[in-house]
Amino acid sequence: MRSSENIVESLCDWNPDQEILVRCYYWQRIMRIGRAIIDSPAAVPALRSHAQKIRGFFARLLLVYHITEWRNSMRWMCEKEPDLNLVSGETAARAFELMKRFLIPRQSA
């Protein structure tokens, strides 16, 4: 579990090219959402507990999206050494939107 979080955190530590900045942007946004839930006086203890796990959920979801999109793009057939370390900004945005629009609201219901 912790290793998937380390992957995302290490992506934010690399040279700041455009794609990595985009990924870090979504990582920071998901962290702010989690912190806002935890700090909210209206949040019940079960929701606060869930919010503490948002970072790990996002890291694992991002990894699943990345592998799925990499596989569906057929890059794995074309490259001798596929670069699985590069997650696109579009992939990070999709994972973030799923968390924001579906997964997080369902936990508060």
C-alpha cells in the first residue's frame, strides 16, 4: 500500500517538466480535499477516517488508470523498453475527477 503512495510522491520530486507539474497539481488537490474533510467540524468520525486514506486511494487509482491506459494505447507492443514511469496529465486528471465526483461523495452519504 505504501509503495503506491511513494510512486506518486517520487513523481513529484522529479525534474519539473510540464507533465510532472500536472500530476503534482492533482496530487496536491486531492490532498487539500482530504485535509478539508478532516478539518471540517461537520464531518463525522467515519468520514474523517476515510479522508485520512484518500492519498492512498488516489495513488492506487492513478496506478490502475495508468496501467490500463498504457495497455490500451498499444505502446507495449511498439516499444522495446516501455516507459511505465511516465504518467500523463490526462491520466491524473481522470483519476482525480473519479475521486472528486464519485468516490469521495459516496463516502459522505
